[in-house]
Amino acid sequence: MPHQETFHPRPGFGYVRTLSQHEELPLLRDHLLRLDSESRRDRFNGFLDNGFIERYAEKCANDGTVIVAYMENGMVRGAAELHPPEQSDDALPEVAFSVEPSVRRRGIGSVLFKRLISEARWRGYRRLRVTTGGQNHAMRALASKFGAHLVFRHGESTGIIEIKPPSQTDIAKFAVDAPLAAARAVLNLQRACWKLLSRMNGMGGAA
């Protein structure tokens, strides 16, 4: 039986998107600070204090790290990080994941993983390194599901994910979808402006 993907976001709130650099990356910091001690050990392969996490998030804001976030009520509840290859000794981009306990077991990790691979593919990356703590069984299973062959050493598991280049169908779909997405964004902006103007005119009439 083929594997069935499931994704159950909080009704009316949950969605996935890429954070903008600098302006929104404090949301990553707040997410990482909310992780409990066990989640911090899984994410960083050891318990780390708040000061380290704040410095880590600041570094991500300035080194080109791409953050794909699962959002609820304006807060990041899960994050997939794509670190640039310049930071790695072997020139491979490295990926990392964290999901808050309150939203686990809802398929969020798989959705973040898929979105991050898409981000990497469109940046021309063909291989990604994934590293996780040896006790992070959920992350090890998720990485293996996406093709990583993990090797355990020095208290952590590490592996490589091979990324196929985009197919001609994907490229054609992107060429069609991108202008449509831009047009929808412009239309939504125009609607918001008209609503604001209508509200202001109504207030002027009431005065």
C-alpha cells in the first residue's frame, strides 16, 4: 500500500511559507526558545541555554539561511532550515528541523521537508546534508523517508539527500503559476485598498 501523506493544520490557522530575511527571522528565535529541554537536545544534539539560541537565530538572520515555517496565529510552530553551503566544510548545504510538541503528529514535518527540498532544488542544489541527534528517532525516520542514508557516529546521525533537478513539467508549471500568483497578489492588494478607502469615506460621511 502506498504511503499516504497527512497534514492536519489547526483549522483556519495553520499554513506553511518561507520567512523573509531579517524582518521575520525573530519569529524563528521565538520558536526555538519555546522548545522544551528534550526538543532542544533533539534539535541541537544537546541542551542549550537561551543565550545560545538567541545568538544562533541572529546568525541565521545574517548568513543567508532559508527558513520554511509552519505558522499558527502569526507564530512559527515548526521550522525547516536550509543553511548555505559556504558554512559547511564539504560545501554541502545543511538542513535542520524543529517542531514544537503541541503541533506534532500532524504531518507538519513531512510538509516542511517537501517544501525545503523544493527551495533547495530551485537554488540549484543537488545534495543536502542532514544531521540529527542519535536519540531523535522521529527526525531520523523522516530523513530516511526522503532518501537519506544515515550513519551514526560521535553521538549523532548524519546523511546525504540526493535532489533530482526539476522536470520540464515542473518548469512549465512554475512558468504558468508564477504570473498567476503575482496577479492574485496585486488583486488582493487592490481589494484591500478599496476596502480601506471605503471605510475612510464612511467615517468621513459619519463625521
